[in-house]
Amino acid sequence: MKFKKKILCIGAGYVGAPSMVMIACKCPDYKVTVVDINHQRIDAWNSDQLPVYEPGLDEIVQKTRGQNLFFSTDIENQIKENDIIFVCVNTPTKTFGAGAGMAADLQYWEKTARQILENSQSSKIVIEKSTLPIKTALAMERILASGKGDITFDVLSNPEFMAEGTAIDDLENPDRVLIGSRETKSGLKARSQLVDIYARWVSPEKIITANIWSAELSKLVANAFLAQRVSSINSISALCEKADADISEVARAVGMDSRIGSKFLKAGIGFGGSCFKKDILNLVYLCHFYGLPEVADYWENVVKINEYQQDRFIANILQSMFNTLAGKKICLLGFAFKADTGDTRESPAIHITRKLLAEHAEVVISDPKALGNAAIDLAQDGGQISYVEDPYRAVAGCHALAIMTDWDLYRRLDYRKIYKSMIKPAFIFDGRNIIDQQKCFEIGFNVFPIGKPALSRL
Ligand code: NAD
Ligand code: UDX
């Protein structure tokens, strides 16, 4: 079959692959190829066991793979063959040298830019889909312009706003698609080519264009604002616990103000995920770079409150369980950083597990999708850890259970049966405020919610 357009994505991770799956699904006359240096990952994308769990993803991959969607490790040839190239490689926080612990590590990004330059035999549109510091497009342009000949490259910024666990719905019905470009003749022409792709399924008023620096910055700012709301409500949850107020009631009352809105006001054990912390630290680093220490401090506090919330949760477990956890068995229900994903990157459960192990507790971890990743995260940690998928078996014989992830499954467990199988006095630390806390108290548990008075007989 002759395809109308050929599109390549470099980086087959949580974002690159699902975004391309959606393009392939909505544009059957385009050939979409996703490449990665990680052979195992590409093999998994070509198998029945996809490397990413995302509701609805399997079905679309089944429909498109081998038709107009292809996964490959042949990066060089694919660069030659495609004129529209999305780049969605990882941009983690730098762990070494200048800016360590804060700036974005752009080594994968730069390698990709050089690879594109080395293998290009025709002009290309290169689209930043990774989340990047402001002005990265300039660096990309400079690398790409260092080649010889009359091949030209237009660099666009098209940050991705999808969230894990809802990726398919977010990609299919985005609040907006943002495309940043240079305002030159060729920049605008490249931009309109990308607009045409999204226009296949996204209504025109939702496809917004901007200058390239605004587009790059908007992504960091959107994540910083979302994370700020979580830290704001979590900071107030600490006050509620002291003052006998109820964080759910406060969040409802505050969120019903249409100027504020009700989303992202769920108090819990703090935000996790690969994006929020990294992107805020990246923003903080940029503010310092541009000589704005007050602005940097303002945003850094969002991360500090997140760490405080996790430490507070552990301190509460320790204090409620008579100031000793040594030899006690504690079950963590959930390990993923949120529901409907197997991703555990920056999951608060990692930090909480380590703190429990430091107190010499025995930790039993349960999760419907994330046990493989949990075992990798904790592979180097000493202490007693076990992994049990079935929540009833995981909890049996434990002194306490702590809810780490808002999986719907945990709302519907038979807590009477669970209570019977646990050591008494039995404790529940509801790190997500998702269970019927009053009912569990009536069953016999001592229940410790977030941001609400404890329901305890002790
Ligand atoms: P990921 O680690 O899951 O995927 C990145 C992939 O890029 C990996 O498979 C890696 O092997 C591959 N890669 C690295 N260097 C390469 C190279 N030179 N050539 C080919 N492949 C290479 O990361 P992710 O979660 O998909 O995130 C990717 C980007 O998208 C990041 O910048 C992130 O900030 C951004 N983002 C992530 C999310 C999210 O929810 N995870 C949402 C929006 C944006
Ligand atoms: C985030 C952004 O939402 C998304 O737009 C961006 O593209 C990538 O980063 P993601 O990290 O996948 O997405 O998940 P998100 O739904 O934002 O949740 C992040 C963390 O905040 C999770 O740990 C979640 O449990 C926590 N959270 C979220 C809360 O604790 N309370 C809330 O009210 C909302």
C-alpha cells in the first residue's frame, strides 16, 4: 500500500509509543514507525505483552500493528526514510556535574539530534515531544545546522499533556494540542503540516499554535501548576489533622468555586510519577539560571511539601503503632504511582517502603500491575520484602495495611474478611482516602486517614 505520509518517532516509551499508536489509529493512510535503542522494549511492543499497561492500548495496537504501525530498532534507516520525526526520548533529572539533582539530562536528546543529522539525506521536520527546558529547540537547531549541503531542518515543539492511566482517552480527546514553531516562512509551513495531522481527529479550536519558546515553557508550567495543587491540598491536610477538620469537605467547598475547580484536589501520600518532580526541578533550575532565585524558591517548595507529606505519613504510622515497627508485618496495597498504570517511577511507595525497612518492619507489597517494577525498584534494598499479587493473601498475618495507590479494586475489598486474617489491634493507613473508613472502624480496625480525624480505639 502507498502511504500518504510517513512519520517516525524516536523513543518507544510511555509517551512516544501511545502517541504514535493514536496517530496510526486516526490516520490509516499514514505509515507510523516507532524506533528505540532498547531492543527488549521493541520486542515487547511487537509481542502480545506490551511493555506499558494502559487501559484501551492493547486493542488499538492489535488493530494497527503491521497495518500502518511498526516498531523497529533500525534507527538509521528509519531516519533516512521519514521526513517527519517526533523525538520522545527520556529527559530525566541530571545526576552528575553542573545542575546535578535539578537540571534536565539532555544526553539522550543530543544523541538523537546528532543521529538525525548523520542519517538524513533529505530535509526534515523534527518535533520535540519530550518535555524539555526552554531554548532546547535552539540547541537542536544548532546541531542540525552544523551539517553540510542543502538539507534543512525545521524544529517544532509539540509537548504531550497526556497522563498515564488515561493516556488513550487523553490522546483521543485532548484538552488542547500545542504546537510551537519559529515564525519564519518555513517554520510556519512545517507547523501547518503538523496541524494537518492532528486535525484528522482534534477540532481546530483545540489545536493551538505558539512561538516555540512559549510552547516549551508551557509544558513545564502546566506540570508545575498541577503539582502545586496537589501540594497545596496536602499542606492543608496536615492542618486538618491537627484541627479536626476534614480535608474532603474542605476540598469540596473550595473546588466548587468555578474559579478554582474541583480537579487535582485529592489529598494523599504525595504526587509521584516520572514528570512532576523532574519538571518542577527543571523549572527551578531555569529560574536560577535566569537570575530569579525568589521564583525558584517559590516552585521548589512544591517539591518540599511533597516530601514532607510522605515523611508525615510514615511518622504517623510509627507513632500510632506504639513507636515501634521492628518485626511488625505491614502490607502496602498498591505500589504504582497512581491507579491504572504499572509505572512506579518516583512512586511515593518507594520512599515509604524504604522508611519502613529502616524501622525493621517486614513489608509485603501487593499491586495488580506494578509488582515487576516494584521488585526492580527495591532490588538493591536489604530487609524483608515480599511481593504478593492477591490482596487477601498479602494482608493475612499483617499488623497493618497501608493504601498507597488509588486502585478501584481497593475500594471494593471485603474488609471484614481482611480484618479476620490480620493481627490485632489491626491498623489501616488510608494514604488515598479511598475506603469506607467509618465502616472499617466499625469492623474493628483503627483507621488513620489523610487530613481527617483518626478513627481509633487506642
Ligand atoms: P521512557 O523512558 O518511558 O521512554 C523513553 C525511550 O527513549 C526509552 O525507551 C529509551 O530507550 C528511548 N531512547 C533514549 N535514547 C534514545 C536514542 N538515542 N534513540 C532511540 N531511543 C532512545 O520515557 P517517557 O515516560 O515516555 O517520557 C519521554 C518524554 O516525554 C520525557 O521527556 C517526559 O518528560 C515526557 N512526558 C512524559 C509523560 C508521562 O506521563 N510519562 C507525559 C508527558 C511528557
Ligand atoms: C502528569 C500530568 O498530569 C500530565 O498532563 C503530564 O503530561 C505528565 O505528568 P502523570 O504523572 O501521568 O501526568 O499523572 P497525574 O494524573 O498527573 O498524577 C500525578 C501524581 O499526582 C500521581 O501520583 C497522583 O496520584 C497524584 N495526584 C493527582 C494526587 O495525589 N492528587 C490529585 O488530586 C491528583
